[in-house]
Amino acid sequence: MGRPPKDIKRDRQISIRLTDHELAEITTRAAAAGTTPTEFGRARMLAGRTAPAQSIAAVETLHQSRLIEIQLRRLGNLLNQMVRHMHQTGEILPDAVPLLTELRSIITGRGLP
């Protein structure tokens, strides 16, 4: 399965030159905000525009949702492997039932904080 399509296609690029110190500073600030240097820089550069800009909190929320998406993909992969094993051997793995129960509760919203 490939990467899901993005809501916004970003196909334009701006290149800037930085010193080692400047890059380290941006990387540190981005990590503190829980985002990548690219997302951090985009949010900072667009902060002065007339339309509402992404705040650091919005970027952090986006980062958290991406982490959740990654974890869900991993769970889906694990589930796929377990089902494949079950189809090949006829054996139900002991971890399958608790995993399915937890996934059902997350999907229905009961497992979310």
C-alpha cells in the first residue's frame, strides 16, 4: 500500500542557505515544537500572512495526528500478518483476540483519551 494522498499538494519549493549554527537552531526549535524543520519553517514564514496561519500548536497537532496514523498503519500490518498466519495454518494466535478487541474500541472511539 502506498502513501495516502495529501489534502494539499505542495509542489513548489524555496531554497535558502543556512550556516551550521542556523540549521542547528531551527532543528532544535522544530524538535521542541514537535515538528520537522520544514513544517516549522513553513509555519513561521506564513505567520504574517493575512489568512490564518498555522500556529505552532496547530503544527504540533498535525504532528501528533501523523504519529497516530503511523501507529495505526503498524497495527494494520500486524493484523494482516496475523490473519495471513491464521489462513495458512488454521491456528488463531493468542494475541489476536485482545488486539481485535482493542482495535474495535479505538475505532468506535471508546479507546481514545
